[in-house]
Amino acid sequence: MEIEVPSELKNNKNKSVLEFLSPLSCHGDIIEPIYGLLKREEEVKFFCPDPQNFKYCFWYVENSIFAFGSGMQHIGLLLPARFGVEAISSGALESKNLGMNWFLFPYNHVELTKWVALALASAKSS
């Protein structure tokens, strides 16, 4: 049985990412690296509507989603605009379906720690 997305996340800021993720699944292996990076961050919350059926998952701070896992290869991160060119040159893909500043990184990206830290810092300050 699916758990409903927390009401505080149903806002205009998260609308495109929630719509994008809604039908998707997520392979558990791809979230292990990012989960390990974020599990000690007290203000970060994790959500998966149906882990037994391998649904998508995401991380958020207050009412802002800043990272997600879906599919079998990529982690999505919401980054400050000024890092877009650098993210793409490091191997990320810009996700046009999600709106501005969402980038898809291979789950095993060499610099995943750096990019997750930037996404988290931006989410905390927004």
C-alpha cells in the first residue's frame, strides 16, 4: 500500500518533480550512496511511498525536495543555477522534464559527495 506524499511537499516548488516521479520505480542499489551521505543530516527527511514495491524515493528539507532516486541508473539533484555548466561537464544530464536546475547524475558518480552537498546546502538556504 502506498503512503501519501506529506502535505507540506504538495506545493508549486515541488509540483514538477512529484509529477515526474509519480509513475516511477527505483532500484534499491542506486540510492545506497546518497542515502549514506544524507542519513546523518538531522534536518533531511527521506520519503518513499512504497518501498516493498520499489517505488521512487526522495529527500527533502522542510518543504523542498532536493534529491531523488528513480529507475536503475540516476540520482536527481536540484542545484543552484550557477553550477549547471559544471554539472553537465562532469557527466550530469540536465532534466528538462523537471524544470530549471534539476540534474541527473549516475548513482556511482565519482563526485557524488560534492554534488549532494551542494544540493543540500542550497535546499537549506532556500
